Amino acid sequence: MLAQTLPPAVGPSWRGVLASIDIGSNSFRLEIGQTTRGGRYRRLDYLKETVRLGAGLDTEGLLSEEAALRGLACLGRFRSRLAGIPSAQLRAVATQTLREATNRNAFLLRAGEALGHPVEVISGREEARLIYKGVARLQASERPRLVVDIGGRSTEMILGVGATPLQAESFGIGSVSLSMQYFPDGRFTAERFQAAQVAAGAELEEALVQFSHQNWVECLGSSGTAGAVSQLLAANGITDGAITPDGLRWCIDACLRAGHQDALDLPGLKPERRAVLGGGLAILHTLATQFGIDAVLPARGALRQGVIFDLEERLAAERSPAHHDLRDDTVSDLQQRFRVDTGQARRVQDVAATLHRQLQPQATVEQQRELGWAAALHEIGMMVSHHDHHRHSAYLIGHVDAPGFSQDQQRRLADLVLGHRGGLRKIDTALADPVLAQQVLALRLAVLLCHARTAPEPPLPALRTEGRLTVLRLGSAWARAHPRTLHLLGGEVDAWAKVGASAVRLQTVQTA
């Protein structure tokens, strides 16, 4: 159910407001908030619906139409609440269910249409980072802490100090998936709880050293499962809301006495939580016993706030050239890790940016930054092999842990880098997008013009869109002085002519 429904805000009332949507495996959440210069955060609205998207995944990883329709209907209602918000002030992220779904692209297309805004799938570690960001901002502390978030189909664990996450991992087990596997008919037995805890322990065992008790002094539980169990314990007078081993045993005994989820009638337990309580309790009890956790305290922050704070940093980076967001740091770290020739990367970045401005003067800041990141990383594959290094670069960009980037944006950067040299048929489908096609063209021409690993002599050739053609105008004197580059440009024209789906048709013209 919706937590609350308010009339949509429009116009100037959205100034300074940011919104996030967390498309989780159990619930969809919409957070609308506002930050101040002093770093304070004020929630303006919060909507939540129990969608159980994760319950719609079959054994082949296909998301059922029934579950998809539940999700799309919810996003449609969220859209009504967000009517009028500028797209730049909203970010929608999806987590484990859509990381797993084999038909996720079809759902994402429909979800974008229902919401009126694209939905991004984020990796497990990126989800963990954003969870910690939300907790650290809203519950600041310099004490070493362990943050745990048990979602519908994944569990995130983050070790951090202050605002800095030191270790972040995501494990493929959650309250929905474990409940479906061990309590499919809603019946509770001691044997089922024991089996569920063994399964949870096997999944989490690899984290025992990394998140051992000696590395933290307090444990916080973020979001749904921890919040529900905390409320249950407090409402029944078992604890003050702290989730303790004794409190968890009381909860499990209450389930066993009831025998079935439908018979659970406890103060503080919401009806929509009954179907996933067994799996959530099994994971919490396993965490407490395996990691020596005396108490899990409910956290004030969660993924949805972390997304808002991350979006705040991105918008600040767009407003001020001196500012940058985490993705810039990630690109620099990847350059160092893969020993990129940063001088060449910078030359290609500068030339690509100049050409792209000529070609698409109305490009968004995000599109410009994507091109810059692709140029910065186009040679990371040389660490693997010089032969076909663009393929290695694309694979690495598409699969490496890249804090700040969604999986969708990583794949887009991978397409840009894969297309920066060689034939274009390998990204034929992607080139049907005119925005990406223009980015690829700017990057390819920049690499070509910098092929001697030196900056090209000014002035650069002029690049313009003229009708259906993209025309590269070369001065005759420049052409005579650069016969090798002219030869390579001839091959570039041929490469674009062979791509049927591309939005680009390249032609070179020599001028006096």
C-alpha cells in the first residue's frame, strides 16, 4: 500500500528538490527530499508499495508478466506524484531482481515508459556503497561500524568509518528468495528454519574474515527487514528496538507457535511482512551468530537517501567545473590500476570534446562527461594485450566494479570504447541511437587524429551535420601536410558506410 498520497507538486515548488526511486525485490520506494547548504536533509514525502517483484522470478530467471504489471502499476502511481519534476532531479535505481532477470531489458523499457524516466540497474557493490552513503549522512559517527541491509533477494554488508566505506559486498540471498525456498507454503517448522539458516550461513561464510567483529564497534540495520523486526520487538516489549540474539529467538519461537504465516498476529507486524518474515529472521539470526553481533540497531538512512545524496553531488559537479563526483575518481583509479597512458588519454579527451561540441552543441553535460570518461579509459585493455585492445577495454569497462556508475552506464561506456576503432558492425544495434552514434564518431576521429600519440596541429578539421550527412571539412593545405591522416580518414568514411543502422553517414570535403 502507499504510505501516503499527496497531490502532485508542480512548477517552482520543485526548485532544490531531489527525488529517488528504489525498485527493490520486495518493495518499491519513492523518496522526495531537500538538502541545505549546511548539509542537513529534510524529507518532503515518502511513498512505499509492497510489490514483491522478486517473487516473480522463475528458475530460469524470467520475470513473470504478473509481477511486471504490479511493478509498472506502482511506477505509474509514483509518476503521478512526481508530475512536473525536472528529469535531472530524479534518479530511479533497480537492484537484485533486475540484476538477475534474463528479460530485464524488456521490463526496463516498459518501466521507463510507465515512470516517464529511465530506470538504471546498479551492481550489488554500488547498492552497498549507496546504502552506506545514506546511513553515514543521516546518522553520522566516527566509530567503526558495520551496516547490514537485508533486501528481498540480496543482503549488503558495508564496513566503514565516518563517511568512508572501507569494505562493501553484496550477497545473493534475501528475505523474499529465502522465504520462497524454505517457507513456500507459509508453514513454519524448526527444521525449515534450521535449513534456511544453513543456506544463509553458506552464502555469508566468505565474509567472516572481512567483516569480523574486531573491525567494528557497532552494527546498524538499514531498510525493510531490520526495520520490521525492530518494530516487532519494540511493540511486544522484548527490546527497545535493538535486534538481539535473544530477541531473534523470541521472534522465531513466535513463528513456530503460530505454525503458519497467516496465523501470525503480533503487535507491530504489518500484514505485508508476514510472507517474508521467515527468510528475514533466518538471515538476521545467521548474521548474529556467525559474526558475533550482540545487537543490530535500526539505521536512519537507506539506499533511497544515498541515491539522493549521490545525485546531489552529480548536480554540483555539473554546475561547477572545479567540482567532481565519485565517477571522476573512479575513472582516475581505473587509469592508474591499468597503467593507462594518461597523456594520450587527455589528448583524445580534448579532441573528442571539441569535435563533439561542433557536432552536437546542445549535448547535455552528462553526454559530454560520458564521452570524456570513454576517452579516458579507451586504452585500459592494453594492460591485457595490445592486440584488439579495444575489445579488452570494453570488456573491462562493462564488468569492473566502478563506484558511482550504474550497470547500464557501464555498458554504454563499453559500447563507446568497443566502437572507438575497427569495424562498426560489432555495435551496429547501439549505433541506431543518434546520441551514441555521434559520441562514437567524435571518439573515433579523436583517436585517429591523435594516432601518432601527439596532439594534432591546429586548427582541427571542422565537423558539421548537413542534412543526412556528417561532413568533415579539411583545408587543402592541412590535407597535403597530413597524408597519413588523410589516408586513415578515407578508411573511416568506408567504415561508416558499411553500417546500415547507424544514424551517421560520414563524408570528408577538402576546402581551399
